[in-house]
Amino acid sequence: MRFFMEKIIKILSAVYFSFWAAIFFSPDASAYVDPTTTAMLTQIVAGIFISLGLTLGIFRRKITMFFQKLKVKLFQKKIGEEKR
């Protein structure tokens, strides 16, 4: 489990630093962004967040049961290793 957490932290930190590097080191653009485009992008992002929230809400019980079973298996494995 610790291995996966370390991997996730490395990936998230790489994404974080890549995002800020792209923001700070990108050249200035003299471009016009139409308000309609901004509204459309806002709707897309809102739709993604709403669908993720709905999916997590629907499958919350299955997700918690999965992690509880995983926790029990890891605990049983640890107990089994300590008995040896």
C-alpha cells in the first residue's frame, strides 16, 4: 500500500510542478478568447466535476467495501508474517 501512495505522490508532484512551470515559463500570447468559448469550457469542466461526484456518490458503498476488504487482507497478511 505504501508503494502505491509513494507512486501517487510522485505523479501528483510532477503534475503540480509541470502545471506551474507551464504557467510561469510560457510566452505571452496576443490572442482573443471569445466569451462564448469561456462559457463552453466552464460548462465542460462543471460537467466533469458533476459526473465525478455523481459516480463517487453512486459507488461510494462499493468503494468503501473494496478498501475495507483490502485493509483486512493486509492486516491478516501482517498478522500471518508476525506469527512466523
